[in-house]
Amino acid sequence: MPQIFNIVSDELLLEVLLHLPDFKSIIDCACVCKHWFSVIYCSRLYFSRKFNHYHRQKRLNNSPDSPLPFALLFTATCLSDSSFSFAYFSPRSTILDDGLTPSLQFLPWKVDFDSAYIWSSFEDLLLVEVICTSPCLYVCNPFLRQYIALPRCSNISRYYSRRVLVVSRTSSLRVKYTVVNISGEGDFLTRVSQPLDLDIFSSETGQWSHSTFDFPKEALYGSNYRSSIIGSNGIVYWPYGSSNKNEGIVSLNLCSKRYRLIGLPREELGRDWRCLDYRVHIGVVRGKVRLAQFYSYKKKQSFVFKAWELIDGGDNDDDETYSWNLVHNHDHMTMRFDGPMSFFCLVALHPDDGDVFFFSRSSNRIRDNIEIFQCRILGKNYNHIETLCRLPSKVCATNLRAIPLLHPWWPSQIPSLI
């Protein structure tokens, strides 16, 4: 080590380390000597906050629209197909490894006997359920290969259920998270429902809390599982409908335990085949709930992409306090592909880039030839598409779910439970 580093103060060393490009470079520096490791480890909460803040400001100064690196995890909509999983890592996200290792192989189960179902994501964290004789929920970070097993929830084995991970951060960048489990019993044919159970796990208490509330049966039993349930600002959202069509969005306030049924922007969205579940998707883009629609218009030999942001007008229970702001309206986009495949599905939105969405293309609805594309909107009806990957023939195109992950400059450390 050069002699100059023997006289550099710890404060100056941390300031120098802030300018390193990524988390892997920090790890490399921590391995230089015991003193550097001690300085970084002892200051990790303070340093991680400063590191993320520095690179966030650098990104805003250089290019306000520059998104964080991402990954896409693919799974099936049905628990019965939960053994299917596939991961795509964007080139910028392969910081800790080459991105070729299966994304969930670090979790503690025997892959030959058990399988996993990915319920939701928040930035670089996942909520995963291990499907076995005794189901268990995990909060994990695939980039760090870190996981926490949650205490067992008594209602985890119910057939009708939705689960979501909601994350917040303190001023010191400590991660606080909530896991929400909504479940109920009912008749699959008649859709006769009973009051639903709401179980909420808090990382601060390390315990589940339970409550029961009345809920419209169609909002859970007719929900669309292609779009993951999402959380934003203490409220969880998911789409619902019937006959594979989206009818609206449910919002559930975790503090007040009150729900609302939010109507869709019908005038622009339509009420026919354009509302099929594989053409409509909800997600969170930079903290805001977004609804998107994508489909091919064969009569005009073009593609249509529209996106709306949900505007919350207040805390009243009236559905009219919500409104939709149209942020993308492209009704005559041109896309060129090789081969005859012509079945398209909207699979995900980029969580950190409002101009990017992901879609699949296949020859039909069978388990074959599914390609994943990224589309970047460059202007009115002007776009750039990029082929990302081809999926193995293990799942139907209409049963495919894509869970996006972001790769922050300093990955999220999952706190130990109390």
C-alpha cells in the first residue's frame, strides 16, 4: 500500500471512497487491509446513505432521466407452476457476479423437492414463498444473496390470498418493511365469500397482527394474478375483474384498514378485448402507481401503448377522489420483428424509468418460443425495442409473470428480526 494512505484520515478516506462507481468497488477496497475494512464496516449505515445520495445527485446532474440498473425475474401466475423461474440481468446490474447464477438458488430449500413463488418486489428486495409441506415466507435480496425467514402466518395456506412486500426507509437508510397477507375462504363456483382476514407482519416488532374486515368478493376472488400486488405510501393496490378482463383496481390503506374500488379510465382504455389481463398491467414507477396498456392493432398494422398515473385526491372514501393522468398515448407505433410470431403480452414496467416497458412475443399461447423485449419510448409513436432474452418452454405466455428488480448503488441490507 502506498505510504500516503498511512497518513490519510478516516474522514478523508470515506470521502474518497464515495467517488467509487459501484458497490463491488467498495468491497474490493474493504479487502485491501484490515483498517480499511474496519472504517467501511463501522461506518456502513452513514456511508451507505452518503454513497447513495452522492450517486443519486450525480445521476440527476448528468442525466435526470438515467434509470438504475434492473433485473427481471420470471415466474408463473399459478402456484402449481411455481417450479418455473428464470432471471434476466441487465448488463449494468451484473455488479456482484456474472448474472448467470439462478436468482433464488441461495435460499434454504432443496430445489428437487420444493419450489418457490415470487409474490412481489420492492427495489432490490423480494417476497418469496417456499411451496412445500410447511410453506414459509422469505424476504430476500438476490444481489446480496441475503434472506430472512418470517415467522409462520396461520393463514398462509389458504387458496384465495394475495401477498405483498411494502418497504420504507428511515433517515439513516435503515430498511423497515411490512408484509401483507390478505386471505379468505369461499366457494370457487359461486364466489360466495366470508369476511376476509388481513395479516400484517412488521419488521420492527417481528410479529404478525391480525384483523378481519368485510370486502367485496370479486375484488379478491376475481383478481388478476399476472400483475403483482404493489405497495406505495402505505397503501397496497391490485387489479381485479372477471373472465380475464380488468374491471378496476383495489386500494387498501394499511393504517385505516379501509379499501376503495378504483375505476379504470374507460374512455381511453376501452371495455372490450383491449382490457384483457395480458394487455393491461399496473406497477410502481418512481413511487407512483401506474396503469399501462399495450396491444397490437392488426387492422392498422401498428401497436398501441398508453400509460396513466394514479392521482390520489385525498383521504375520503369516495372513488371520485381518484383520477388518472394520461402520461403516454401512442396509438400508431411501428415495430418490426423476424418470423411469424404475433402474440404479444405486456409483462412489466421499469420501476425507475417511465419511458420503458417490457413485453413478450410468441407464436401463440402454447409453451414455446417466448421472447422478452424492452421498449423505450423516444417520442410520439417513436420507439426503440431491444431483445433481452428467450424463455425456456415451461410456461404459457398468458401465465407468465415478470417481477422487476432495481439495483441501487448500495444494496438494501435486510435487518435481523427482533
